Amino acid sequence: YHKANKDHFYTKNSDPKGKWELQGIEFWAYKDKTPGTVPIYRFYHKVNKDHFYTKNSNPKGKWTKQGIEFYANSSP
């Protein structure tokens, strides 16, 4: 969590750059593609200082693509 930006940030990196406060494990995901998983893309909005995660590789809006963050099961 980033207090100044009021933003949650999910990453496989245990020590990301910046003033992020570790809040523990939120969910389990896969670092690499495995059968039955889909890529989850991370985007950032500079104006809103917000991260967005989606399986959509090209969402509408002024999001900057930051790549595949992790892989998740394609269905619950």
C-alpha cells in the first residue's frame, strides 16, 4: 500500500521500489504460465496514481501497460 497515493499494488516482487508498505499475501498466483491459467496484465494511470489489473491486454482509457504481472486460473 502507498499511503500518499492511496494505492494498492500487487506484485510478485517482494521488494518493489518506492514507498510501498507490505500488507502480506493477498492471494496466490503463478509466476509462470501453467495449464488452465491466463495472464493478468498490470497497468498504471499517471494522473490518478492508480494500478489496474486485468486479463484484458488492451483496456480503454489512459492506462500505461506494465506487462504481465502474474498468471491466474481462468475460472474459479
